[in-house]
Amino acid sequence: MTSDQKIDALTSGMTSIIGRLSRLDTYAHAIPVDVAGEVDAVHYLRSQLTPAAYIPPAGGWAAQYKTIAWLVAQILESRIEGLVLELGGGVSTVWLGLALRRRGEGALVSLDHDDDYANKTRRGVEQQGLQSYVSVLHTPLATQEIRGESRVWYDLASLEVPDSSVGLLFVDGPPATSEPLARDPAFVMLRSKLRDGALVVLDDVDRPGEQQILENWTAAAASDGSTLSHIERLGRSVVLRFDAAQRNQTPPQSL
């Protein structure tokens, strides 16, 4: 290696280190704000809902409380009409189920590819007595053709959800480890299930893959004349509004 090559390699290495340190500094400054926001969200949930049993804290890549609290508020204020469909359940399933019970109407269907985790979520639902409002389905991942590509995604053969019935689609699965852009098929595969004006929530949008998924969904919506409009950013989640194609058509001119 020549001297110039060594200098270039050293410069490249230093640039990489500086970039990582800068990101760590950004994260460190954001922690107090994130913690305060999570505490406020938990306080809101506890003030609005009364769990019958202990709900374990969310952790890891589970949805943040600020996302869960915002969705609970939408349910309690009747801004979400129709079915709630969740891809990847857990603590959020229980809190959303409690909100539906307090409102006195609605239903939630939660899909999980992992049988053990689905059973864990199901036990949490049963501990709260939410079986009338929440269904947890073990929905394995399967290789299937989606828009001409071989993809690994949920096998929806057992999902009985009418078209135009979903008022909230919460996408928190499958995990990114299942395949690149693992959550990308959600909009294409479930678009027909969405009501006009439905909310579509994608979690973990701080990851590059999810940023690409947002672009793909927007393009897919535009291709059939519908729209996905960004309306809220909640920590690691983004909230979109789905407007069906007929809303974007120009009314025919009278003769």
C-alpha cells in the first residue's frame, strides 16, 4: 500500500468514526426527551384505562408508549372507525383492546408469525378479559408471489377480514430479520381491506429499510389512484392516512 493509499484509508476511517460519534451524541441528547415522552404516555394510558391485571412494560423493538397512547386516544375519541388490524402484536394489543372495551365497540385482529409469541399475547388478552374485542391469530410466514416477486410474508389464508373494513392498520411485523424490506408487502396485500380514510401506522421508521418501504407504499398507492398522506410522526412510528381512489377522481361534468 502506497503512502497516499494509507492516508486515504486513515481519512476514511476517521470520517467513519466521527460520523458514528456524531450519531451517538444525537442519541444521547435525545434520551431525556424520549424518556419524558414515554413517561407522559404511560401516565395518559393509566389515567384513561383500567387494566384488570399487570401489563408488562414494552421493550426492545416493541412499539413505543407514545405511539400506543396516540392510537388509544384516536380510538377513545372515535376517530378510528372499523376494524383494527395489527401485524405483530404484544403490549400494544392489550392497550388497544382496553381502549376498544372502554369505547364499548370495535374489534382488533392481531397477527403474529411466531406461535409462542402469539400465545403470550393471547394470555395477556385473556388476563384482561378482552376476548370479546381482541383476536390473536398465529399467522406463519410463507414464501409467496407478490407483484411478480418471491417474498416471505404472512400467509393470509386463515384471515377472514371483509374488504373496506379496516380503519387502522398497525404494521409492526414481520421482523426485519425475516427478509430485506420484510414489511413492504403489507400495503399491497391489505390495500383492499382498508376503509376510505383509514390510518396506516408503520413502526421503526428510523431504519433505512422502513424509509424505503414508505416510498414504495406511496408509489403503490399512486399507481392505483389512491393516496397515502403523512399526518403524524410519533417517535419511531409514522402515521399515514389512506384515501381511496374514488376520492381523487374528478366528478363527471353534467351535460
